[in-house]
Amino acid sequence: MHKLKLRRLDYGGVLLYLFLTAFGLFMLLPLIYMAVTALKPTSELFMFPPRFFVVNPTLVNFRDLLLITGTSAVPFSRFIFNSIIVTGGIVAGGVVISAMAAYPLAKHHMPFKSFIFNMIVAALMFSPLVLQIPQYLLISRSGLMNTYWAMILPYLAAPMGMFLMTQFLRQLPDALLEAARIDGASEWKVFWIVVMPMLKPAISTFALFSFISAWNDPYPSMVYTTVQEMKTLPLAIQTISGGVGVVARVGTLAAASFLMIIPTILVFIITQRMVLQTMAHSGLKE
């Protein structure tokens, strides 16, 4: 006769799980409210008492967004194209430069290696605002104003990316690199064939941070170009929140904010597993 062993229920764990679930859903409420507001008609936007959910959903706010931000000279699709070019250039260029800088810092015996890494860590403590005037002077004097390069180059040197990749590379075994060198691989081939694939978690983490910053930043197109055809999406959407009829544009603002946050959510969903793996290896928990 077998005795039935009842597993003790961990009430503390259940309560903690329920609390965290409720707290996570509570944190999603602003995103849900933004999406709901973007679908509300004008009659429901100014209803009193206000309603959280929409009763008669409509896409008129998205239509108004296209009419406000897009003109016959500069269509709305042009602003999206500019944002993709600038954000893609910043993310791709920042990833390559950060990886190339982190590789010798982590795996080579180069002079002043500790000093350079300490300078990178020190750079993390400074706000990017302190660099705006020097960056503007460099871009204006180099003749790059009113070009995509002016909006990309100042953001390629990213201390956060260099720090993450250096810390992650330090966890990789040196024997793996030595084996590739013994097989006849050049240092450049070792970097691209061996190091870069191993850096995928750190690359995904930095790409996420860099994408969020670049995609939502109106400053580059506000300062480095005066050509309307080169303005990015965040700056174009800022025109909605000013001028005449601001109150009537509440739904349009919600639609613009909703469209702006969709790419960020998609990038986070794609890279979330890699991000957690990087945090476990980069020393950010300490």
C-alpha cells in the first residue's frame, strides 16, 4: 500500500506570483490607455465622466495624423524613411564600433588598457547634453550639415555599448580564440567569424538601448539640418502638440504616440531573451 505524499502548497510563492502578475498588468495600463485613446472619436475623448475603454472605435485619429504631418511637399512616408535611415545608421554603426573597441580591451594586451576602460566607465556618468555644443561645432565646421551623416556620426561612439561588450567578452574563453589563430585565421577573421557571433547577447542589448534612444530623439533633425525633407518622425510629430487647435488634437497625439512606440515594443520582444543573458554576464547586477 503506497502512502500518498501530498505536496505542500507554497502560499508565500503563490501570493508573490499573484502580486507580481497584478503589478505587471498595472504597468501595462498606460500603454492600453494610449491605444484606446487613439481609437476614440472626438465625442468620447471629451466625455464626462471619462471612460477608460472605447465604445465606438474609429481610425479617424490616424487619418488626421497623416493630414497634419504630411504635406504635398513632404509626405508622411518621408519622415518614416528618414527615421529608419538615421536610427538604422546609429544602431548598426554603434554596434560595429563598440565591438571593435571592446575586442582589444578585453582580449589583447594593449598599452593603457585599464586607463581607457576606466575612461569609458567615467563617460557613463556624464549626460549626453554636455556633448551637444562640441558635437555641433565639429559637425558644422566639417561641412556635414544638412546630411544624414550629421545626424548619425555624433552618436556612433557609445560608452554603454563599449562597456557591455567589453564585460561580456571577458567571460569568453581565450582558448577559443587561440584555436582559431592556430587554424590559420587572421585577427580580422577571428573578430568577424568567432567574436561577433559570440557577442550576440551584448549586441542585442546595446541595439535595443540604442534603438529606443535614436528612434524617439528629435534633437538630431532639429539641430543638424534645416531641410524639411530630412526631418525625422519624432520632430514631425512634435508639430502636433503645438499651434492652434491643440485641445482638438488629443486623439491625434495618442495615435502618434501609439505609432511611435510600436517599433520599440517589437524590438524589445525580439531581443528580451538576449538582454537578460547580457545582464547576467556584464556585471550590471552588482
